[in-house]
Amino acid sequence: MKVKELLNYLEEICPLSYQESYDNCGLIVGDKEKNIAGVLLCLDSTEDVLKEAVKLKCNLIIAHHPILFSPIKKITGKTYSERALIYAIKHDLCIYAMHTNLDNIQLGVNHKIAQKIGLKNLTTLVPKQGLLRKLVTFCPINKANDVRMALFAAGAGKIGNYDECSFSAEGTGTFKAGENTHPHVGTIHKQHREKEERIETIYPSNIEKKVIQALLKAHPYEEVAYDIYPLEIAHSGVGSGMVGEFEKPLNEKDFLSLLKKNMRLSCIRYTPFTGKKVKKVAICGGSGSFLLPNAINSGADAFVTADFKYHQFFDAEGKILITDIGHHESEQFTPEILNELLKEKFTTFAARISKTSTNPVNYF
């Protein structure tokens, strides 16, 4: 199997369009036409991880964090990222990063944390905007359902937990077929009036090509009329952070104990207890302090994330229990997610999870 085949599959689930504007997801080093010898999954593609990959004869590394995050002008080996890039090129390795696009999907990093600590009724904390499109097309009434079902099969028509969503209205379409045409109905050089259905449905922009291909294949007309409108409404299935609930509320101390045990933590930084039970919990793997106002507005009793600065803890204002569990610690199970995604598609293909620790922080 070629590298591009595996990456195409991953990008269907975690489209690069889902990443944040500051990010650098995708293939960072290597040739996508190369055959895969083996895959190593990791949080950070450091030089030590790449050495592990070479030892295990894995020529594709799939990491959470991009090894190349900011633009660089020289590659001289002065930094850990430059040394990793040099090593990868020398040993003909491919490095692929799935960062905020993996954070932002429903079954991504935040879902894994929620799963580990036992939260239910999960929803996106801040849904992402600008990812949806509306398709409008016009079709003879007797073929409208065929077109509609083809669009649904291509992935259109999903709103939250609802599928096959569309709107239809009847009207009359007109056209006059010219020379060298083969009209489905009507006569060449004569205006034809046809009872048609206007079909409207929505789809995420990353599957636009697939949806349009389905439309053109299912539609009976030789020339298919359709409109595409960008939508500013939020995509409820994609975005930053997640909110969930415990089946039974916990007191704050028991919540911290559960969090420490299930997330395998040596310590937790947290704000003073609010005195409330913890029922609703907001989550953001990695650096999530920017989501504190959203966590409070969601009605969450606690917020699980990382990288809070000293003065930011004051912003809890006694309204919420902030729990800073560490950046690496909050994302430590990410390779498990990657492994699950690959197993779902490639049942006979075994990827390896790196055993190299890349946590740059130690605790005494």
C-alpha cells in the first residue's frame, strides 16, 4: 500500500480543512507515492522517535504534533525539530501530522479524554463555522427522489444527529435544447417547460467533489443546473473542546481522584473548590485556556485542560473548577485514537504505537 492511500483515508475522517489557521497538519516530510513498510504512531515526531521507527522498519510516522510548526529559513540541526527533519530525510522517512484537525472531530482527542473519565451526552463546546455548504438543484419530479438519495449516499444531508435532511418545492423549469444536444425531455430548438422539484441540502465543504459527482451521475439532464452557497452556521460535529456529563455527580475531591487515576496523572493543578458537585465537565486536550469563557457559559462545573498561566486561574471567579492536567498528559492517548482509526479501515494492517517518551516536562 502506498502512503497516499492511507493518508487519503485519514483525511476523509480528519480533513485538513478542519485544522486551525495557525496549524501545520498533513504530510510534512516524504514522498506520498512511497510504499509503506510500516507505520509508527506517536505524539511527537522527535529524533528519538524517528530512530525507533528506523529500528522497527517503519517508514511512515503519524504524529499528533507537527514537527515543523512555524516557517524556518535554515535547516542546520541547531534545534530538535531541524535535527528530526534532517534525520527523516537521510533515512527516507515520511512524517505526517494530525493535530487540530484531530482535536476538532467528534471522535478525536477530547472524546478520548471523555471516554477515559466516563462522561456521557457529549457535545462540541465551540462548533466551527464556515465549513458547511448548501446545494440547490432542480430535477424532473419523477427523478427527484433518485437524485436526493444519491446526494445522501455521498454524505450530504447531515445536521447534527439527523441524516437525510433536505427541502423540496415544486416549480416549472424552462429550457431550449440546441444543436448537438441529447435532451432527456423536450425537442431541439423548441422551448420546453418541465415540472421540476427544487432540492436543497447541506454538506461539509471537504466532500464537495464527491457530492457534485453523485449529483451529476444521478441527474437525468445532460446539463445539470445547480447552485452552491457558503454557510456561516456552525458545524455541530466539528469544533474546539467538548462537554459531557457524569451519570451521577461527584464531589470535587472525588472528581480530582477519578481524573488523576483514569488519566494516569502524577499531579493536577487546580483552582479552589467551588463547593458544588461536579456533574457537567468541559474538556479541551492540549492548551485550552482560551476556552474558559465558553466552558463557564456552557454551565460546566469543571474544566479539564492544560497550559493555564498563573493569572488565568483567577479567571475562574469561583464559577468553575479549573483542572490543569498537563499538555502531554491530556494528549497521551492520542496514538490510541490513530490506531483505532487505522484498524477500522485496514483490518489486516498493524501499526505500532511508539514506546519513546516525548514529554519534555518532568515532575520531582
